[in-house]
Amino acid sequence: MVKGDDNLSLIQRIKILVTNFIVVYIAYFLASGRLLPTGGLESVWLFSALAMWFLTLLSAPWFVPPRDAFVNAISAGVILVTIDLTSVAQFQQELNIIRWAAYAYCTVVVSISLFTLFQYDRDNRSKIGKFTFRITGILGGGEALYTPPALISIVGTYQQNLALAAWLIFLWVLFVVGRPVQRIMYAWRQWRVEGDERETTPTVGTIDRIDHPNIIRVRLSRTDGWKSKALYVAAMPDGGQRFVFALFTQMQGVEVIGTGLCIAPLQEYIDLPTGYVCASHDAEKAAEFIENMSGTKDAELVGFTVENSSIGLIRFEVAASSGLAEGNVVFAKIDGADVFYQILDAETAEESFDQNPRGTHIVRAAQLGNYSAERGFTKFPWLPTMNTPLFAALNRDFPEAKISEGEFEIGKVPSTNIGVIASIDDLVEYHTAILGITGTGKTELALDVVREAASNDVKVFCVDFTGEYRHRLNELNPELPGPTEMEAVDLEEKIYAVETGQYGGQAQKPALKRITDDLSGSTAAQVDAFLRDDEKHLAIFELAEIANTKASLRLTEMYLSSIMDWAKKHRRARKIMIVLEEAHTIIPETFGSGFDRDTQWVVSRIGQIALQGRKYGVGLVVITQRTALVSKTILSQCNTFFTHSLIDQTSLGFLESVYSSQHVRLIPNLGRYEFLAFGKAIRAERPIVLKSEFDQNKKDASDGMRQYLDVDQSQVEGDKSTAPQRMADFAEMADPDDYF
């Protein structure tokens, strides 16, 4: 049966029969010279053709049932028996053999069809009956029954003209096997149908491939038929119809392939052939579907997940130009839950389809998890499936984070209105590190932490050798403990004498011990007074006049040890936060640094505070530019990290023990006021990139402070007596209300 015969109507089949008969009748007339057929041998092939077409076009166009096979086998047998070959001069014996072999074949078909009629009528579930039914349909075809008498007729009649016989045999094979009229009729009908479909439903192309579960590739029939973010309808191979959200196009040789996302099934099917794609008449539904999929009004679909994603880090292909940036947040629906991811990195890639690779962007995004106003970001235990759509969180309205007592907003997640909350109690209890190169905003973050701690009844003791804290935190009325200028100079001289004295400074050490004992007593008294005072919450220890590193370390150790001793005696009577600004000058990494045993002991003593302080409610905040220069014993005790941009490999190598390798690669690219936050004190269970809001007042105050401190050092050294007065003048001039 010719492809498409089952789609031809009865009228079309009659037209085919008439056309076929006209063609063979003309051939009969030209070959025999007779206008009307006779009962002789020369007319048998014409009658055989007519009988065959009645069977195949009208009586049994799809399959041959047993009754039709029975009738036509008898008809063919009668024709074979009645053929008169007595007048045939050549090949008479051979033609008789063919005739009786064909007759035997007709007899077999009659027998099988008769058996099938009785068997199938009695028990149509019989396996034998079903088998013979199929065999009858195969053996009882018109071509098999009527071709032998037609060939006998042609060869027997025109054996004296072999060329004519060959042409008639060719005509028979052409119309029996090739069926040109049927094929032309089917092609014409398809052209008409497709033309009508194009008028009623303008298709843009055909389905080329479907990537499980919802990415569809469309081979476009016109290049302007696929518009990004437009809505289309696809008639799927399974019989269903789905709305398709267009993503992008790519060239494949001389053709264009459109890629789209299947987003919803059609409730009412349209007249669209299977495999075709057309533009949707409900284009305004695109935004509605995206909103339903994302749960967010005006959400933007930015891509879909690709291979090699994991629970903690997904990879997704960017669907279109969407203005994504490092630190932006995207989200996916997984089992009905919104799971958020933060972009860490992206790379170019080639997507191989058939021939021409397509350039694209593959983005890596770390899981933040589920979000709630009460708990912040919490881990999600699974990953999205392949080709899961991802949406930008830019237009999403997140609920405002709920802030309890002792909590504050440490920063916002870029591209969202999500404020991430930090706990002062946890910052104190579990130690904190604020890292970053100069100019990235780490000091501003530290100042905010100090202000929040002081406002939450935490005693804050800052060790600051920069001279900034006193003036930037002037509104807190800070206490300024420390030795007198004379005591500081005397200590510096005694340490220098020990360093330069003979035999390791043995003769000078008693004098050094006396002054350190005296200083320890006054230090303990200052610390006790500060920690007992209910009004004062900030103390700033600064030694800008001391140039000797050992003297600075020794004095710092005295104050920190006094704080620790007080905390041990008054266990958790106060929450105490020790802030170490420029920590690499206070708690340096002593291993391999050339420090003597005394200096190493001092640093180790400070390290003990980090190790034991949380038992007594004493926490550290370590602020530094380079972790390589800071004691790793102390850094390793920090449980919360705020990391601004860093570029030295030693620091980045250390941070790989804190963050994932993907997050560490992000650190050098962090912008100003951006930082990576992670730890116990943050209301997020995974590392998260945050951004501090720019405050012009703070910047003005910081610039003013630096301008004041960048005075001509020769003037300071020439008139040290006026320096304290100038600093006091600045403190009086810098009204805190101007920039806080």
C-alpha cells in the first residue's frame, strides 16, 4: 500500500481508478488496434488490471479480508483456467507451467480464506484463526492474484513483437508497483492540507529534538519566526500539545534552530499536526505562565540547569541576555519549594548540537537554600533536575527579616532586598575575623559591629594603633585606658636596654621587671574600673607614640590578660568583646618570624585568650589585611568570618579551610563594600556574599579623618606638645551627628 492511501477519500480513489484505466486502455488500443476488448487472450491483461484496481482501491483499500481474498482468488483462478493458449506459437509449455502454478496458488488462497472464514467466525480469539487471517491478507493481495494472468496474456499475445511485450510489461510493473497516480494524488492532497493549515495556523517550524524533560529544539521554517520570550504551541510526539517559551536561536548549517522551554500543557487543543510548532494566539499568557512557575510577579527566566550540578553548587546555561552579575541571586522550584542560589562565577562554553557549536555562558551558583524571615537561609537537601528553569530574584519582594534583641542587619544580598542578620552574642561567643585589603570597607564594618555591640550592653575593648577609632566612635564617649606618656617611654627604654645589653641583658632585666609589675597593677585597676562601670561600654587602647613592636605587644598583653583575669573572677558577669585592629601587628605569626622567646610568649599568651575566652564570655574580633602575618592559632579559633577582597595566595590558601574552593576564587573579585560572610553568628547556613549600603556621611567622616591624620610628620616631631591639642580640636570639631 502506498504511504497515505489510508488518507484518500472514496472520490479520490474512484478518480485514481478511472485515470489508471484510461492509461491502460490507451495502451491496449495502441497495442492491439482494437477499440473494444474481446474475449481473446489479448484482452486478459486489461481485465486483470481492472479487477485488481477494483480490489485494491474500492473493495479492500487498507487490507484484504478473507471474503475478498476468497472471491478474487476464485476470479483469478477462473481467468487462468479459461485462457486459451492453443494458438500460441512459442513458449506455450512455459506459459502453461506458469498458468497452473498460479492456479495452484489461487487454490491455496481459496482454501486458507475459506478456513479462516469458518475459524475466525467461530472463535475470533483462536491463535490459528488470527494467524490465517493475517496470512490471507498477505497472500490474497490483488497484485499477487492478477499479475500471472496479465503476464501470460502479454507474452502469449505479443511474443512476435518482443519490444511491444516489454513495454506492456513495464507499464504493468509501473502501475502495479509504482502506483504513480496514487502517489501524485497523495502529494497533491498533502499540499492542499498543509496550505490550509498555514492559512489557519501559521507554523514556524517542526520539532527537531526534545531534551528531557522540558527543553525543545525547533527547526525553523523562517528565521524571523522565533522571538525570545515569546509564546508558542508545540504538538508533541505523544499526542499532547504544550506551550513553549522561546529562549534563543542558533545556526545549524543553512538552517536555524530555536530552543524553547515547555512550560504548560494546553487545556483545549488546536488544529496543529503532530511535530509542528506555531505561534500562540495567547501571547499575553507568557508572563502569567512565568509567574505561575516562579511564584513571582514579573520574574525573569534567566537560564536552566545543565550537567555536572551538585547539591551545593549548580551550573546553569544562560537563556538570554539578562544582565546577570557576580553575587546576584537566582532561584529554582524544587519539589514545590523555592531554593535560592548565588552566582559565584561564569565561563564561556560551546554547546554542540549537530554541526555548528553555539557560544553560551555557563554560570556557577552556590546554594543559599530556603529563605524565611525568621531563620534566614537554611540548607536544602537536594538539587534541581536537568533543564530546571532558573529565575532572577531581582524583582522578588522578600519579607523583611525579623530582628530579635541582640541582632542587627550586617548587610544585604546583592540584587535583592534581603537583609542578612547577625547575632552580637554569637559574634562575642565564638570569635570573629574581619579580613580584607585596604579600601575594601573592613574598618567600616568593624565600626558598625562595635556600635551594635556597645548598644547591646557588651563591653568593647578596642586595640587600635591607627588612631581612627577614637574619633570615628566619638559619639560613644569611649574610655581611653593606657599608660602615661612617661610610663610608655620608660617601658620602651627598658626593653631596648635588655635587647642591647650584654649577656642577653641580664643586668637590665630586673629594671624591666619592676616597671612591668607596676604597669600590670595600674592596668588591672583600669580594666576593673571600665568593666564595672555601667555607663561606659567602649574602651580604646592606642599607643601611637610607641615605635617598639615589643613594647606594643607587651602592653597589649597586659591589658588583655587583665581582662581575662577579671572575666575568670567574675564569670560571665559581663559580655566582653576585644577588637584587635591591624591584628598582624598585635598577634603576628611568630613561627619563622625571627621573634625571640619573650615575644613568642607574649603572642602565645594572647592566643590563650582566644582558646579559653569563650568559657568566660570574652570574644575576639580580629581585623587584618593579610592572614599570612596573623597567628594561625588565633585565626583558627574564629567561628565567623567576614572576608572582603584579598589577593595574596597565602591568605586565599588559608581561607580554603573556611569556605569552598569556588567561594575562595570569588574573593579577589569582590567589589568595595562587598564581603563574603559565613559562620555561627550569621543567619545563613552556607557562605553568602553581602554588600554594605554606601553611606556618604561615613565616607566623608573617613576622608576627613585621614586628611587630618596625614599631617606633616616633621611638624608633629617638631612640636609634639601641640599634637594632643590638635587631636582634641578634631574630636571637638567632628560632631557625630554629621556622619552617623
